[in-house]
Amino acid sequence: MSRARIESCCAALALTFALPACSGEKAPAPAAAPSPATAAAQAAASPAAESPTAEDKTQATEIFTQRCTPCHGTQGAGDGPASASLTPKPRNFTDAAWQTEVTDDHIEKIIAYGGAAVGRSPAMPANPDLAPKKGVLQALRMHIRGLKK
Ligand code: HEC
């Protein structure tokens, strides 16, 4: 390395890390400053954004009618027209025993990521567009909870 190259290297290091001199020791890695994008992502995942809004509930009702009833049936009994060919059949959401044993987290996960992702039938499709929409997922879960008989 030429002397000029070493000097410019030192200058760059000094500017970047504010090191006093080229001591030959390894410069400590600068601590990564949190980027604005990371901060925004954290804000989006914060509990403040967790309650479904009226808009979320409206969307959830529409989504349930359009995407879920073909298999799960309008009342969630698992008897939609597309359920006939499925093995296993979609769950009966009106079943009180099932409602008691299933967790909110499981319901929201299977809706967002699909049956295969949680060890259930891959016939239960994923809804990746809903994965970031926590409020809509919660509203869908509440809709399913409301089908209990
Ligand atoms: C193509 C048919 C089909 C569609 C469409 C469908 N599901 Fe499913 N769903 C299934 C099947 C089959 C299972 C049962 C999986 C199992 O038990 O292995 C299931 C399971 C579930 C479960 C979990 C039951 C359990 O005990 O683990 C929930 C909750 C659920 N579906 C909600 C929904 C919602 C909400 C929608 C609409 C966004 C939807 N499903 C759309 C077929 C479907």
C-alpha cells in the first residue's frame, strides 16, 4: 500500500469513526443506528394498533362472506358448497367444545398463514394480504367466535 493510500484510508476512518489516529488496532464496529424504517415497522406492530376498527369489522364481514363461506358455510358449520370434496372437512365453528379449546392466536395464524403452516390441512388457504392487517384478522377471529352456538 502506498503512503498516500494509507493516509487517505486513515482520513476516511477518522472521519467515519472519529478515531484519534491510525494505531493499527482494529476499529470498533460502529453501533447501528436504528433506521427510520425500523422505527416505523415497530410502531406498526405496537399494541396501539391492535383493536379492530369499525372499518376492520366491515372488511372482515365482507371477507368472510366472499372467501370463507364457500368452504366453512354461512353459519360456519363447515358445510359450504366447496366443502363436499374436502378431507378433512372444515371445522364446525358453532361447536362450543372447539370454541373453548382453540386459541385466538391459532385462529388468527391459520387465517393469515394457512393450514399447512400450523400443522393442519393445506386445504385451508393462506391469506397473505391479511397477515399485516392485524385489525382485520382480529375482527375475523371475533366473527368466528360469534358463530358459537
Ligand atoms: C378451500 C376451502 C377453505 C376456505 C376457502 C377457507 N377454509 Fe378455513 N379451513 C378449511 C379446512 C379444510 C380446514 C380444516 C383444517 C384442519 O382441521 O386440518 C379449515 C380450518 C380453519 C380454521 C381452524 C380450525 C382449527 O381447528 O384449526 C379456521 C379458524 C378457519 N379455517 C378460518 C377460515 C377463514 C376465516 C377463512 C376465510 C378467510 C377460511 N377459513 C377459508 C378450508 C377452507
